[in-house]
Amino acid sequence: MTIKTLVTALSLALAPFAAAAEEQLTYLFPAPDFLPAFAPFQLAKGLGYFAEEGLAVEFRVGKGGADVARQVAVGNTDLGGGIGDTPIIVRANGLDVRGVALLGGRGYTQLAWRVDSGITGPADLAGKRIGVLSFQDTTYYNMLGVLASEGLSRGDADLQAVGPGGIIQLMISGDLDAVSAVPEWIAASKGAGVAVGQMPVDAVFPAMAQAVLASDDLIAERPEAIAGFVRALTRAVSDITSDPQAAAAEYVKIVPQHADKEAGIAAIMQEYAAKVYPAAEGFAFGAFDPERLKAAQAFYLETGIVRQAVPIEDLYTNAFVAPE
């Protein structure tokens, strides 16, 4: 066999592996990718789960959920991160994106309060200083839903858009009485010695977890790649829920920003495993509940957050989720 023939034979033999390696996917985060909220993505990449699905995934960072949705819609990124209800807002504005996987059947956002504020639950929020990430963010929309559950409106409380750092710092200093926050922000306040009470927002409002967003075009053109991405991500979430401590040990190796913080990361992962990741009753992990989407959209219409309804079936697909 000549060298030329040998090279040709080897090229043909390795072709399937080369094709798999060439299946590139970009994923756009709405915030810095080292945040513990994005641990399943980092684990899926760092532990080789994406690679086992034949995917080479590149992470990028956007400028919030609205920016991510725009970039997904126009094809500047293949997939992106949002919340389960993000398509309700952006699709009404002409961005043809939908959720393809939901990272848990519970709400991403938690209501937390300083115990010394006298708050014991949503009924006590009137007149209180409440922090949200921004006034164009799910933490804010969810807080409006919490207030409405007690017949309160935005004007009945002192809502303040303070950013993630402000939510933590002002809760610790006592300049905020309560916050609409994700688990790691609450853990930071507790870690500083603040006595904190909390409840999941979805106890009173149809809040949803993080979601993977894709455009209608990508769903039609590359369904196998999306399915592989969702399988790998589901596997990483399973690692966290089955053994948060072991998952934390792997995570801090993968994300250098959290070196020497394994105990804190494990505590955050336990919060997600218990309060966010469990699947909704009657649904497989990753699946969207159309009734929850319908209820959230009804509230957004009622409060003027969106001006027109979108068909519920256009907001999501469960086609990439393994059956229960």
C-alpha cells in the first residue's frame, strides 16, 4: 500500500470522528458564565458530556436575557439562556425563539427576607424595601406576581433595582428588607451571618426555572444537535441532584474562579437540587408545563408587561426532552 493510499484509507476511517468534532454549537449566557447558576453547563462541558454527544460547545456571555433572546433569534448564537417565561415577552416582540429545555420544575427565583425586618411572608411586604436585579428582569416580574398574590401592587412597596452585587450587599447591610433572588445570592447573605427567611416564588406565582432557548430556524435545521445538548445538560443536572458534594468538587476544578470554595458551592448546589431542579409533577425533567406558561402570560397581559398574547404552543417544545 502506497503512502497516498494509506492516507486516503485513514482519512475515510476517521471521517465519522471528524464530522462529530465539527458539530459546533455556541451557547450564550445572560450573565458571567462562572456563576454557580450555570454549573450544569460547565459540568457538561468539563466532564465531556457534550463531547460524548458529538458536540463542541463554545460558551459566550451576553448582556442579559433580552440580549440573549435577540442574538438567538437573529442567528448570532445557536442557543442561549433565559427563564421559562422569557419567550412570552420576546416572542410578542417578533423574536421567534422558544424554550427547548427547562432546568427544573420549580421557580428559579426565591423570595428572601431579613428575619429582623418583621416579614414572615408575602402579606408583610407592604411598605418594605425590596431589591430586584433590574426592572426588565424576571426577578422584578416575579416580585410583581408575589405582591399581586396579596392584592398589592408595585406602589405598595419600595422596589429597588440594585443589580446582583447590590442585592447581596444591601441585604447584608440591612438597607433592604427583602429580595427577589436566585439561590446563590441568598446563600451569600446567609454566609455573612444574616438570619434569612425564604420561600420559593412559585408557591404563589407560576414562576419557572432557567430555560435553554433556540430559534425556530435552528430547531428545524439542527434537531439532533439540540437533542444532544439537552441530553448532556440533563446528565449534568442529574449529577448535581444525586450528589451535590461530588458535583461541587468537580465544578471547582473546572471553574477556577471558585477554587477553594467547594463547601459554599456544595451548599448552593444543594439549594438548587432541592428547590429548583425537581421536575414538576406529571412531567419529565426538562419539560414545559403549558398551563404554567398560560397562567404566566395571563398575568403579564393583565399587568401590561406584554401587550399581546402569543399562542402557548409557540413558546416551547418538549420534543427534545426524554419521556418521563
